[in-house]
Amino acid sequence: MTETAQTALSRLLAIMARLRDPSRGCDWDLAQSFATIAPYTIEEAYEVADAIERDDMHALKDELGDLLLQVVFHARMAQEASLFDFAAVADAISAKMEARHPHIFGDAPDLGQSREDRWESAKAAERQAKGASSALDGVAMALPALMRAEKLQKRAARQGFDWPDTSGPAAKLLEEIDELAGAETNAERAEEAGDMLFAAVNLVRAYGILPEEALRAANIKFERRFRAMETLAAGRDEQFATLTLEQQDALWNDVKASETHEAP
């Protein structure tokens, strides 16, 4: 770390210490706990991802700062509780990164494994050392449901519990769709809807596609097309919400057609 970086980090740590000072600090910051700050930490991580998605490097710098503040905040609260401090956090991740890259930081030979295979093997060893009793231990409950479903399935697949090709998960998805259609109560429908979504993730994963990225792209495409529909309706002096479903569907097809014509 350069002297400039050390100075900047020391300044941030000092700011947080002052904000949490019992006699001179900020009332809001003093009132926070790990639980109340956790949602902000998740939000800031998503805002980092959003800046990257938009290729906005100025925003990325700001959002990374906001995310770093979250780490500093949690570390400060832990230090006050005599649990650990920021230095311990940095040391822990440094040790973990070195342990997960023995062919880089140690004398272990590079066996030609993929990065994912090396990484997962190291993580599995860490979980076992911590007393893990299941291959699914350590998949965070707080992950977005779509991402957690994928991680659970990948963990199970590494134990051999997976279809060999896409035909199995495709058939399973059709089965779950039928079961959702046949559900008779709200509770049954909710359960079957979850099973259907879980099966959809499995099918997408079988094609080698990241479900979270695929759905994010679909969201962006839908938003773009819907906004274009509204613009078309306004250009015709029509109120979009008052159009019939057939008229709205016609606008949707017009927008799709225009995108096809514009594609290189």
C-alpha cells in the first residue's frame, strides 16, 4: 500500500471513530448496530454492480467508497465490542487469499485446474476445517433467492447430484409448471411456484448460463421495450393505460420489430 493510500485509509478510520465517539459522535451513527447497517451494506454492493453495468467509472469510484465505508463501520462496531478490528479483517482476507492461491504465494505446483476448481476445493477445505457437516454449509441465507438457488445446485452437482444434460431439468421444469397449474390453495400455489422457479434456475444453469445475469438482461430488455411502447403511444396521442391488451400487444410487436431492424 502506498503512503497516500495508507493516509487516506487512516483518515477514513479516524472519521468513523469520531462518528462513533460516545461523547462527540453522531447520534445516528451511534444508534446503529450490525443488524441495522447490514441492509445498507447489501444496497451499496448492488450500487457498485449497477455502476459497473452502466460503465460509469466516476460512479464506480464513489460507490466503492460507500462500500468501503460499510466495511469500516462494521469493523469499528466490532472493535468497540472487543471482537476484532479493521486490521484483523484485512489480515484475515489476506491470509485467506494466500491460502487459496498456493501456486502463486507458495510452493504448490500449478496442476492446470480451472480457477473455479481451485477456488472451490480451497473453500471446501476451509468449510471442513470449520466443522461443516454438509456440502451445502456456508451458502449464505441473505443471498438473493435466484443466486442462492444456483449456488445450492452447484454445490449439489459437485457431489454428483445433477443431470448429465439439459433434457432432465427441462422435463422437470415442465413437470413443475403442470403442478403449479394443478395447485388448489394459495399455500400449494406458493410452494409449487417456488419449485418451478428453482427448476428454471437448474435448466438455465445446465446450459452454462448464469441465471442472475440472464434475468438482469431480461429485466433491462423489458424495461427498454416497455418505455418504447409508452413513447409510441404518446406519439399517437394515446394513453397507454387506456389501450386494450390487444392494442398494447401490437405496440410490443412494433417495438420488437424496430429493434430487429436496427440490429447490425
